[in-house]
Amino acid sequence: RSAAFTLLGDAPAPVVMAHEQRKRGAAAPAEEPEAPTRAKRGRVSAPAPSQRDASAAKREKFDEGKAHRQEPEEVIDVDDEDDDDVDPKDADVVQMTQVYQTQLESFDTQAVITRISNEERDALVSEVMRLMLFSQYKDGAPVLRADVSKLLSSLSPARGLTGYIVAKAQIKFLEVFGYEMKELTRTVAKKTGAARHARTNAEPPKVYVLKSTLPTLARKKWVDKAIDLPERGFCMTVCALVQMSGGSINEDKLWGLLENMGCRKDDEAHPNLGDTKSALAKLIKKRYLIREKQVGATSDNGGDAYSLSLAERAIDEIGVDGVESFVSGIMRGAEGAEGADDVET
């Protein structure tokens, strides 16, 4: 530094200051550019701030698009005016629930509690409801009360619980599914001779079916499917023919009437019903019809003759008034008869 002052001598101050700044700049090491960060194998390096901002922007854009896609394209608006059109045949769900609640309260609840816990009781109710639902969607056949008792006996050592558990299930069906688990008295086929006297003192068996409590108009609008209409129409037609024949009809005669309407007995590929014999057998299984062997009579092909009559489900859901309304609607040329709306096929 002294040598520098010697060389400069009496140089002006600005020149000295400029020389000192150049000297300090030359002495300071040059800053090396920042080496790019490399991600080691198995480890992820932190993204730069600009990368984080870009990723966040992409996520926000994706979330906005997802939320937009999840919004319903159309909001279904239930017409208020439909509520004014109440069918007098529609069930009063509130009154129905009160009836089943009164039935439940008639049981000695304290005696039941001493035999099973609340958890076991709820489990038994669930099993009965599962049995009813599986039967409904398997083949639609009613469930015998004897089958319900057999199920409960296999699940719990306690006895005498069938009535109480069924009453609990009936209320649960109304509250959760909007179904009525209705008890019907099974219609027994008429017997003759010794079989007739043997059944005189026997109590008819009880069965349970599930019925929708939705109003007729609401069911038409939101539940009924066009694919089910042919089966319901077939059911109403057959029940009407049976009723107009005095409550019972020979099976061969029934098929003769149906063939006049384009529904042949040997048709296995009907455009709406498929196998027509299976369609009739399904009505028998669902307990809309009773098929009974006619003693001493033969069919058109020389075999056993059978007659068909209305079973308990047709009497409960359709009834004589429903059949008459259906027939009169057809005779008037109506597009649809009211009685067909009550069929739960």
C-alpha cells in the first residue's frame, strides 16, 4: 500500500479512490454460479419456488374442473301441483306407522328384554328384513310366517319372539325403505272329500309381502319402469279373466282366451313376456293365482286338468273393485286402467 502511495505521489483524491476500488475488486474472489440441484436416487429434491407455484396453479385448475363435472347437469324439480292430486287408494303412511307402533307396544317388552339383549334383538330384526328383501327381489314370492319362525329359531335359543321381532321389522321397513311388510292370510285351494274335512279346523297359514307406500302418482313418475309394464298388464288381464269367469277358470280355457289376444301357450319368445308359460307360472308363485287340480277331469291333451282362481295377493292388491275398474276402462277404450297401478309385480 505504501508503494502505491509512492507511485501516485500527490495524485488527486478521486484517482486514489478509484485505484483502491479496482484493487479491492481484483482481490475479492468471483462468485460462482449456483450449481443445479440434482436429485439423489431414492430422494426427491424440493422444487423451486416457480415450480411450486406452477404445480399449485395446475391443482387449482384441476379441482375447479372436477367440481364443475360433479355438478348435476339438470336439477329435478318436483311439481308442487302433483301433491294436490292424491289418489284415495294411497296408503296413509303416518296412520299405518301408528297402527304398527300400537301393535308393537302390545307386546310385553320387559319379558323380551330378559331373554335377549338389545344387540341380539337388532340383529334378529335385520335378519328378518334381509329375508324379506331377498325373497322380494329373487322371485317375489311371499314369505311364510313359519319360515320366519324357523329362521329366528336357528339364530337364537330364545323362543316365542316371532311376533315381537316381526313387529319391529314392520316399523323399520316403513322408516327406512318406505315398504309395508304386510301380513296376509294365505288363500287355501278348495278341497273335496277327506282332504276338505281335514282342513276344516286348520288355521290358514300367514304370509308376509312387501308393498310400496309411495303415492300412485309418485310411483308412476319416479319408480315405474316401462320394461315392467307388460308383466303388470298380463297380471291384470289374467286376474280380470278369472274374476269375470266367476272366480275360477279352467286353465285350457284361459289359454284359449289369451290366444285370442295374441298370447299363445307355446310361445317361448313373446316380444314382451318372453316365455308365456313361465309368465303365468310366475303369477302363481307370487300368489296372485292359485292352481288347483280338477278331480275327475282331463285337459285338452289328455292329461290332468287344472283350474285357476285368485290368491290372497290379487285380492289384497287388486280386489274385485280393481278388476271391475280395469275392465270398464278397457270397454270404454281408455289408454290405461286404474286398477293396474296397484299391482306390485
